[in-house]
Amino acid sequence: MLLNIHPMVVATVTLTATPNSGYEFVNWTSGTTTVSTNATYSFTANASASYVANFQAANPTTFAVTTTDRKST
């Protein structure tokens, strides 16, 4: 989720990221900088800025595959 903020006045802004089912919140970034690892992030907005809420799959499924070499007769 990309959020662009263009404040008209200096104000406190609170962003809250809520993941969809099967995902978990990772962090908030602005450009390449991590600004918070909390899903709720508050800051004073006094200039235009862009923030991205980053998510990842929760509990990714891992599979183990075993093969058997069978010779035909």
C-alpha cells in the first residue's frame, strides 16, 4: 500500500496497516528507509512524503520432496 501525504498544515498523522488473511505486517518504509516496524506509526507531517506498508506471507508452506529411482524390468 502506497500512501502519499500532502499536509496543508503541520499535523500529527497516524498510519495503521492491517494485513489481509494469510499475510503479516513487516514494516513502514519511506523511500528505501524503514521508518517503523510497528503496524501503527505516528509522526508529525510538515512536508509531503510517501509511505509504503510492507507485508509478507504468514507461515509460508515448505514442502520436502523425496524421489526414488525405480528401474523398470
